[in-house]
Amino acid sequence: MAGMEAAHPVTPLQLAATALYLVAWPALMFVLAGGGRWPEGWLFSAWFVGLCGTVITWLYRKDPALLAERYRRPGSGGQKSGDQAVVVALAAGFAAWIVLMPLDARRFGWTPPFPLGLKVAGVVLLAVSALLLFRSFHDNTFLSPLVRVQAERKQRVISTGVYGFVRHPMYLGAVLMFVGAPLLLGSATGLALGAAMTLLLGFRIVGEERLLARELEGYDDYRKRVRYRLLPFVW
């Protein structure tokens, strides 16, 4: 089927470029913060780079097919144009989130300092987020960044591990990051942007589930067994 070819293996050059990309985000945060005297910033940076590096290394060694899928070009593999727009919006939102938090919390101080208890809560949420994100990749070899059915990889429904808890554990991990990081860093602006991106993820979930129920055998039964999309006992 046209446009459904398997993704090419990830090259060492691509991995090197990804490493530079990952380090660039924390570096940008410290530049915008006005310096490196920011313990919370270092803690979040270590969390971000450490988690991403761990996931990529694990995929490179254990699931290279999924790693190749994660590098798939937007718009390929049958991804719908509407989902391409959502991906662009999420990328822009993440960039704004990274840029505005250090400006808010450090350089301009738009948000009054958060109490220690909120910062500790942020660390706890980031720890749970890391667990959910890593386990999502570990448990689901079909975890594409694009909303599509991977016919060329014989995609099937995954219902074990964290996928027996909620139907979209990776998105839940992202939501916890969108809350935990601003609490740790002390940025109300980050919380507001995180809420907006959570709503956008909710919008994407609705469209993704509509496609999967229509095109992926067994997904409708899975929805009946695992009741909650994102937040247990809520939605």
C-alpha cells in the first residue's frame, strides 16, 4: 500500500543530532533564565535529558523497529492532515513552554515563589511521569508519534502493562510532566500552557480512538475493558 512502507533504521548520525537537540533545550532554558544558578532548573534538565536518553538507548538496543517509527517523517505512513496540524501545534506549544518557564520563574519573576511543598509535589509528579513514559515505550512496540495504523508492522492492540491502567498512558505521562515541571520550577505560566496542551492532547485522543476503533481489529473491545482514556475515574 502506498505510503505504508517500513521506516528506515535510525543511523548514528541521526542519534548524534538527537543528542544535540536534547541538550539544546536545557541550554536554552539557562540562557533565558540568566545563568546557571538555578537548582530547580538543573533538576528538571537532568530529568528531561536522562529520561529521553534512557528511552532512546533502550529502544536502540531492544526495539529498533519502534525507534525507527519514532523518527518517521510527519505526513508519512498514512497520517491524516488533521493530525499533522495537531502535531505542529503540540511542538509549538512545547517550545513556548520551555521558553516561557525560565523567563517567568527566574529572569522576570512574573510568578511569586512557590512554597517548598509545591516543588516537592512537582518532583513526585515528574517521577511518576518518567515511569509512565518509559513503560509506555517498553509495553507498546507500536507507539508511533503519528496517528495511524501500522499495517506494514502488523499492528495489534496492546492491553498489558500500563495499557491495562489507562488507554493512553504516554499522554498521561506527558500531562504529569506539564504539571510537575512548572511546579518544580515555580512558573504559573508553565501551568497555564501545560493546561492548554493537555486540552490539545484530549482533542487528539478523541480523533485517534475514532480511527483505531474503525481500522484496528479488537480496539473497540479494548475500550470496553479499559474504561478510562487518560485520567482514571475521570475520563
